[in-house]
Amino acid sequence: MPETALLFTCLAAFLACVVTYPAYIKRLKSLQIEQIQREDGLAAHAHKSKTPTMGGIPFALITCATSLAALNLTGFKANVCHYLLLVVGLGCCFVGFADDYAKVTSKSNKGIKGQLRLLSEFALGGILGLAIWLMQRQVLFLPFDLNNFQFHLTELAPPAYIFIPLSIFMIGACANAANIHDGMDGLAAGTACQIFATLSVMLWYRGFYIEAIIAASASGALLGFIMFNRHPAQLFMGDTGSLFIGGLMGALVLSGGLTLWFIPLSVIYIVEVLSVFLQFSYFRLTKPYDNAKNYPAPVVILKKLTTSREGQGKRLFRMAPIHHHFEAVAAQSKLKMSEWQVVCGFWLVQFILCAVVLNLFFAASVQQ
């Protein structure tokens, strides 16, 4: 099957989003489904409080619809595991919808409990991992040979006790990382669009044609969404969209054996998550603790990190996740960079990461 199948699938998803979103945005506005801004958010984002949210529903449904249509047209035979990839994405989308709905109806930033969200994502990851293992489709592509560590692509079939926990972790980690990364006009959609496109090429090259088509469809749908989400955004994807992106991305990476290759590809996600963790830890560690003299240092550190106390701690960054830190610093610099310019900077970094990973992947494949 020619590689043009990926291009046509991507284009179909793009056009479907471009046609669908104007009416969808109008409907969201009539229902007053609006973004609730963080109380500690940047002052420059105050005007976004009336922007419609839950914009991820159309591109999630269009991704699934165009993927299934493309599979029928190309004649590829999908199995249960392939359909589960879409189920995992839609399952994460539903969790995000529940979270967004709770925020909209309560007019606050309080959605469903974080533990319930994480448990749902872990369950979806467990089901996917178990299904792939039962069908003996588990695979992991290493960039080196385990015997001599020479640089070439090596295929490995992980045992269940490694693969299923890996699946659980991947879905939960990717979904939440994509959710944390979503915070500026066009940011999450722009980086995810590039990642899906890169995954599509890698998956197709290794013979995972169905996964490649799904990734291409997701890339095209996100490109269509960006037309309405770029600065100034007409709508936001919400947790509905970001959890779908992360869930589907993790599922595709896992199914195609690209977990190790995904690490450099997702550096921006990793840095975003680390910035939140470091900000939280530093803030709590620098808060005063009255009984510090009564405990050894390790116990004091543990108590500081695990207990909520009154008092003011210090911040490592202006704001976390780190994209807000860059936004605040850029706005106050001599260059007076806008939010859109900062987003373009993130897009450029992601483009470089995608190019480097693709080149290394092809080089390792040639050496195989």
C-alpha cells in the first residue's frame, strides 16, 4: 500500500475538522461552556475566561472516524488490539469530558478527583497491555544490540510482568503529561500534531500500518483544530482533548514498540512534568516547619513534602508548568515577546526533536 494513504488520511481528518469546528464553536457559545481560569494564573490570560472549552470532542471523534474509514478503504484487517487503541483514546477523552463538565457546572477549577482520573487511565492501560500480550503482539524496538551494544535496531518481546506494567504507566503518564502541557493557545495541539506525524512515519516504516494510519489521522485532526486554537484562540481543547491526545499517543507508542524512541521525542512533555514536580517540592521544602529540631533531616524532608502547612514557601519558577514561566519571563524581557512567539518557540524545539529522532531511527534501521 503506497505511503500516500497516510497523506490522504491526514488530509481527510484536517478538512473534516475545518468544516466541523465553526458550527461547534457557535454551539458551545450558546450553551455558555466556557473556560475557567486558574485563580493564580497569569493576568494576561484573564480575557480567556469566556473562551469556549471542550474543543477536543470533534477532533477525537474525527480521528476515530477517519481512521476507521481509511482502514476500510485500504483493506487492512484490524484486530481487537487495533480497535482498543481507539477505545483507550476515547476512554481518556471521556474521563477528560467528566472533568471538564464538573468544572463548567461548578464554575471553578475543581473537576473530578485526581485519584479517580489516574485510576481510570491505569485501568485502560492495563486492559490494552493485557490484550496485546494475550495476542502475542508485544514488542519493543531497542536502538542497540543487548549483546554488543552496537547501534542498530533490535526487536525484543518483553514478558508480561514487564509489558503490562509498562502499558499501565504509559497511558497514565502520557495522558497527564499532555494535560499539563496544555496551557497556551495552540501549544499542546502544535507539539502533539508533530509527534503524531513522526510516529506515523516510524510506525509505517516498521510495518505497523494500522497504527500509522491512526497516528496520521490524529495529526491531521489536530492540524485542523489549530486553525481555531491558534492565538487568539476561539476555543480550547480542555481536558477532553488533552487526555485523548495523551491516551492515544501512549497507546500507539506501546503497540508499535516505540517506547524507548518516545523518550527523546517527548522531551518537552518530560520537562513540563518535572517543572511541576520541582515547583511543588521546592515550595513545600522552603516553607517553615516548627518541629524541625525534633526529627532527623530525612524525616523533616518527608513531612514537609507530604503535609500541607500554613506559611509561604519559595518558588523555583515564576509559574509552573514551565511554559508559563517562559511566557512570564518573555513578556517582561526587553524583547517583549508575546504568547504566540513563545508557542512558536516550543513548536520549533519539537520540530527539531522530531527530525533528530526520525534520522536516528532510520539510521538504526539501516544498520539492522
